[in-house]
Amino acid sequence: CVAANFGNWSYFAGTGGDPKNRHFRTISQCYKYDPNGVYVRKWIKIGEHDVEATLRPWAFDKEWPSPIVQPETQLTFDDKEKLERTGRISNEIFNCKYLG
């Protein structure tokens, strides 16, 4: 029953009060729980590319539609710092044929 889970839906929608200011960072969650991009590849026919290009295709393919939500807001502090420092979030060796 959705009504019984109102608090959780409200939390994830960002409409409820949260004294700890927690946010669901979708990009960082993706790297943490699906580091090989298996789920993304199942639903989006993106091919066998570098994980970084699979999980952040807008950063690698100029014809990919821009995300609705600013990607920078969907990263944890550590992932944002790592992306700024190295240009990558993934630890996978860069072997992307996608950019070819």
C-alpha cells in the first residue's frame, strides 16, 4: 500500500523534513551498487563501453540528451572531488571504444 509508505516516498522525493539533510545521490549510488553498469546496460542499449561512459553517457557523447537534473548535484562529496581531480569516478582502466 503506497499510503503506508508515505514517509519513505516523501523522503526520496525530497519533500519531507530531514534534519540530517540526507539526499539520494543517484550517480554515486550507481557507482556504489552497480559498478559495472549491468542494470543500466539492461535497460538502455548502450553497448559494451567503458563503465564511465556507460554510467555518465552525457559526458562522453555530445548527441546524448542533457540530464534533467544537474549531474553535479547527484554526486557525493567524495565522488565530486574525485571527478574534479581525475576526470573519472570509476576505478576501471580507461579502454573506451565509445569515444572512437
